Amino acid sequence: MIAPDSRSLMPLILNYPNKFPNVPIVHHGIKRASHAIRSGKWKLIDSPIPQLFNLQTDLEEKNDIYQKHQPLVHNLKRKLDEIVKNVENREKLTDFGRLKIC
């Protein structure tokens, strides 16, 4: 079974990089407060003390720029909430036997 927020790496393996979707990567924590989203060069950590990093210039995640980029933070947070909600809803349906995933 493939996780609902996963995607196939076959386009990259078969050397079709243009067919690989450029979608955010979500890091799932055990609890809602520990999710993160990575989109392009940006990584937003959604936790009690949220953080934002530019991974292009700060790969070690030492320079939190959360306060400096609020419009970006809101956009990433909206995307993260939508993805997490969709995954959680799908998991609930699967748990109740209402959705069969092959």
C-alpha cells in the first residue's frame, strides 16, 4: 500500500524528470504539532514554536526566518493543513473499512 501523500519515483528512475510532479513534501510527526512541509527551498516546521528555513542558503537549519516571511508562512501552513487533513480523513475511512486501497 502506498501512503496517500506519496508519489511514484518512476519518472526519475526512467529519466523523465519533467514528468515528476513538483509538489510539497510533508514530514509526518507522531502528533499534529510535529509536522513539517518542504516546498522548493523552503521548510516550515509546524510546532508549538514554528520555524521557517531557506534550505538553499541554510541547509543546517540554523537561521529561523519565520517572522520575516509571514505571507509565505501562511501559504505553506495552509498547504500543510490541507494535506494533513486529507491524509487523516483517508486513514479514518480506511480504518473503518469504507475505503479499500490496493
